[in-house]
Amino acid sequence: RGNFWQFTTLPPTPVINPQPQGVFILPGETAVFTTNAQSDSPMTFTWFQVGTPDVQVGAGNTLTIPNAQADAQYYCNVTNTGGTVKSDTVNLKIKRMIAHWPLDTDLADATGNLRPGQYFSNDSSAPVFEPGVIGNALAINIADIANLQYCKLADSGVPALSATGITGSTPRTIACWAKNGVPVGQITNWANVFGFTDLTGTAEQSFDFNRQGDISQYCIHRYGVEWSMHGIDGEWHFLVATFENGTVSWYADGVYGGQAATNLQTQDIVHLGKRGHLDAVWRGWVDDARIYNYALNAYQVAQLYVDAIPTASICPEYKAGDINRDCKVNLEDFAELARIWMECGRIPATECAK
């Protein structure tokens, strides 16, 4: 028979479930983070914004950030008599334009997020800016292809340049105006106009506008596959491509062109006029190049086009009931519906008598 022994266990700490999730919203919208936990004793929830030092910003299992304007990180400490458990750190990300190169007089980014781009030419000439769609546009390789003129606008691996923060399969939109300055047959196949490129020509590591091989088409190019957008015809065209949730979508002159499922593994390298691994150069003008960290929708793309061409009119989508496709549902659609009411189009026609 031995001595008596006794002990008291520490109360269990909270078990967080579910963890809070990050949010991705437009400026001015409300961000809401929610978490919960299981515990054998009463709990308190305390939210912090990551900083130097971290700052307490709320209490309770839900944190609400109204009128969000900037990226931030948050976590929640859940405390009971057993101690404190820290939740996952989550991101508040703001949908925004990452970079905007007006290309009026220089290669500066009008958003102020990135340092100015770098211009390259075999003859060490300065960039030439000529009338474009919105102010001026950058003219490259129009007179002489031997000059090999192009621009590096962003590169996470080049100290003199900035990074966009967009890599891999993260959402994005790229947009620019383009016009060829020589007959399309004088533009080398796969010449880059603008977008994300890479240094080795690796599958899935590009997301840029190109001349599509040996045909007279602009395309959105992923390296390994590409999708036609519009003919290269000596006129200005507004090129837009988006990627989000494994889907690429493309637009030409503000009008939706199509979409496809695809993968992306891009690097943070942005060129204008030439790919990173290929000397095929664009020969023409590029104007108002932009990058967003989210996928613009059809209405936002159409608005960008109309902002540049105020006389234009675009229907981003046809509503249900818009039978005559004039972007309005009205009595004209009702009249058309009445006209074809009870019409039968079966083959053979004898089936319509049944």
C-alpha cells in the first residue's frame, strides 16, 4: 500500500473551428472576418491587425472593417481559462489597378506603385511617343526592326524594376491599346505586344498579347496554347484578357470574345514589345497599358473602352427576353415574341401537326 497522490489538469485551451478566411474586395466595400471555437469554459475573442506592433482592432467572433481601402492582415486570439490560442493570419486584399503606363511621354507608372520601366534599343535611341488613342502612344520598331526596341516594365528579379505581386495562378487583368505600324507580314511570328512573359519559354509561364503565329491575329498567349482575339488590320484595337479561378477570358474593343479553362504559372515579369526569351518584336504602337490584380467583368471592360471612345456604345450582355438583341427588353421584344408565338421548327414538318 503506497502513498496517496493527486493532481489537477489544466483546463483545455479553445479549439478554433472554423478558421477565419481572407477576403478580396473593391475599395470602399466592407470586409467581414468570422471565426469560432469550442471550449469547456467561457471564451473571449480579440482581433489584431498585423503591424509593428500588432494593434487590437476588435472583439467578438466577427470582425467588421467598413470602407476598406488598403491591404492588411488580421488574426484572432481566442482565450479561456486554459490559455490563449491564435487563429490563422488572414489577408484583406483590395481589388485595384496595380500599374498603369499611359505611355504619353515616358515609361512611368501613373499609379505610383511601380518604378518607371526600362527602354532598350540596339542603337541606344530614346523612346518615341506619337499620337495614340489617349494622348500619346509608344512607337517601337516601326522604321527599322534591327533596332530591337522593347521595354521591361516590371521584373521581381531586376533591382532597378518593381514587382507587380502577381505570379503563378493569381487573378489578374491585362489591357492595352495596340496598332501595327507596318504590314502584318513584316511583324515576326509570336511578337509580344504587352503582358507577362518569362525568360525560358516554359509552358504556362506567359500571359501576354502576341501576334498569333503566322496569321494576322492578336491573341492572348499562355505559352503552349493561345486564343484568337482580333485581326491585326492597321487600326487601333483595345485588347483585354483576364484570369481567375482557372479561366481565361478575352475582350476586343470592349466586347467579350470568349473564355477557356487553363492553368497559369507565370513569373512576375512584364514586357512590352518583346518576350523575355524571344527576339521577335512588335512593330507599331502601344497605348495605355494596364494591369489589375483581379479579373474585370464585361461591364468594367466596356466602360474602359467607352472612356477612351466616348462615341462608342457597347452591350456587355443580353438580358433574358432581349429577343432582338438591342440591349433593351421592351415592347419590340414582346412584338417579336408575339410574331413567332406557337411557331414550330421541327424536322420533319409533319411533326408540327401533332
